[in-house]
Amino acid sequence: MAFENNSMDDMRTITRWATRIFVFDNPRHHEVKQGLVDHCYALENSGQEQSTVASGAKGNMFESKFNFFQHENEAVRQLRDYCLASVHRVGATVNADLWSPDARVQVRAVESWCHITRSGGYHDVHAHPMCSWCGIYYIDPGEADAAKMNGCNRFYEPRPNVVHYSDYATQYLYQDGSIDLPPKEGQLVIFPSYMRHAALPYTGQDDRVVVAFNTVTQRAAPPGEN
């Protein structure tokens, strides 16, 4: 059957349930990079800071324990403050119509860790439960390259039911099944915790060094209230 394509005046579009990923570029990365690099390798060399969580989902990488932001280190403190301020900015943006202008909001990192990935390293698809916004900060992406699908972070379509049926009219769903974000030194990527993601296999002579974290955000009580 042929359908006449007349005026579009009788059609309107409602867009809901969009997923937003936020990307920041730290203008002061050069001030903290070496301190962060040194601290990550010091954790690895200590022999006491290796995470054992989901060890079968990753390979050829060092993952620290999940208390990275708690370490007494000036570069770590500066990165923590930058990341939490960025999450606050994201929360204020997406909740612009919901947060009152005088709301006092506290963002807290419930988990934070570093990765040092060598050539051949990877992390399988996963998501981060029990938090709201997550972040990945590229201290040094090494030779990671999204155009070559080398060591970049891939984010996947978050709606599980889109795969239940496909035909000629659902092609648009599958062209956006995933997105590979180009890694950049000093870049912070903030995404909702329900987004499945992976670190694609990495090949390179230089190590890929990143920090990741999970946050929760709460409304703080006004001064004088408990």
C-alpha cells in the first residue's frame, strides 16, 4: 500500500526518557597529572591495594581498592573535589526544574578506584549499582583511540526492551546500539549508573591510567537542623 505524504502539520513528537552523558575537560589537569600517576603506581607497587572484585571480568590491568578518593594525597584531593563539583553541576542541570534555588546539596563518592591497563587489558560490560552518577577520569589514556576501537570506553543502549522485536521500522534503534567515547587526557565523563559500559581491549606500549568513581547525592539539612 502506498501512503500519501502530505503535510506534516498533523504530527507532533514527544521525546522522553533520554539518557545524557556529560563530558568535562579539566583546565588544571597539568597541575595534578604527575601526582596522580605517581600515586596510582605507588598503590600498585605496595602489593596491598589490589581489588579482587569481578576479577573474571577484566584482564591485564591493575585495579585498586575502592577507596581512592580517601587517600591523603594533594593531587587526589584536587581531583576528588573537581569530580564531585562536576557531579553537583550535572545534578543541578538535570534537576533544574526540581531543585529549589536554596537547596543545599551534598555529593559523596561511595566508591573510587584507579585502573592501570597494559597492552591486552580490558574490562567486560558492566554497570554500577547502588549509586546515581558515575564518572571516569582519564589521567593518561595512553594510546587509546575510539576511531580504532582501542581501549576506549563503550556505552550501550540502556533500554532492555528495544531488542524484543525488530523489523524495517526499528532500524533507527540499532544504529545507536552503542557509542565509543574518544578518550582524552584530563577528560571527565559522567554518566548515569544504569548505563552498561565496557573498556574495550587496549593495545599500546604506554599504560592507560584512569580513575573511576560512583556517587550518591543527598539534600543536606539547613544550618541548625539535624
